[in-house]
Amino acid sequence: MKAAPDVITREVEGGLVLVDVRSGECFHLNHTGGLVWSQLAAGASNEIAAEALSARFAIGRDQAVADVAQLVSQLVAKSLLIQ
């Protein structure tokens, strides 16, 4: 995975804002979503992102894997992440 080239990110209090300059849409990710985004946008696999999420926020591995899969699905559907 990697961030789509037309997505701008900005850290804000409470997480991360993604702006899709193609559509003008803005998206807010909380701290957990922001961590996952940072991992994935840098080229990490879903598994690595889930491990980081689990370690940082004391979330069980199975829950982290499910949460990452759900977020990835949403980000890909909005063309914010590309494969």
C-alpha cells in the first residue's frame, strides 16, 4: 500500500486529516487511524500496521488485524490508498 499522490495529510489535535485534492474531500482519522495510515502510507503491510497498532494501544492482535483490514478497505474505496 501507499498513499495516493493527490492526498495531503496534516496532523491535528486528536489525529490526522487527509485531504483528497482531486475531490476536495477531507477525512479525519483519530490517533489509532493516524498510526495505521502512517504505517501503510510508508509502505508497511497490513500485518506490520496491525502489530504497531497492537503494541502502541494495547489492543489484542486479532482486533488490530480486523481494525486495520476495515480501515484499509475504507481508504482504498475512497482511493486514498493504492496498491
